[in-house]
Amino acid sequence: MDGIKAVQSGNIIKVGSENSKVSNVDFKDFLIESLEKVNADQLYAEKMDEALILGETDNLHDVMIASQKAEVSLSFAVQVRNKVLEAYKEIMRIQM
């Protein structure tokens, strides 16, 4: 119950262990950094696919892992986008 009071009063709640590093990051900066990581995963998967096609690598296992990682990260980014849009629409429906 104390956690709820802390949130309602506008205090910042630090989650994690005593040794973990807590930093103040803007949502915008976090979003940009995350999208850059998604893009990097996509580019790496394309590079691995190309290397496999050209015969520069014969490790199909790593190529498939890179492709799946890129697919999952893109799918997650799309789901986050959908949730943000849903929250925005809900906020816009609130009457003042």
C-alpha cells in the first residue's frame, strides 16, 4: 500500500537492487535508442542473410538466430507502438 501512496504523491520509485544503477532517461530518448536497436538488429539480420547467400558463412544457426532476433524486436516495437496509440486515444477521450 505504501507503493501506491508513493505513486499517487508523484514521488519517483526506484526499482532494483541496491547495487543497480538508476538513471533519469527521457521517454523520448529511450524510445529513440530502442528504435535504433531495432534498426540495428534488422540491418545485422540482412547482413547475415547476404553473407549466407554469397557463401561467406556456412553457419545457418547464427543466421537464423539473427533473423529471429530481428523479427521479435520488430514485433515488440510494433506492439509498443500500438499500446502507446491506444493510451493516447484513451487520454483524448477523457472529458474535462
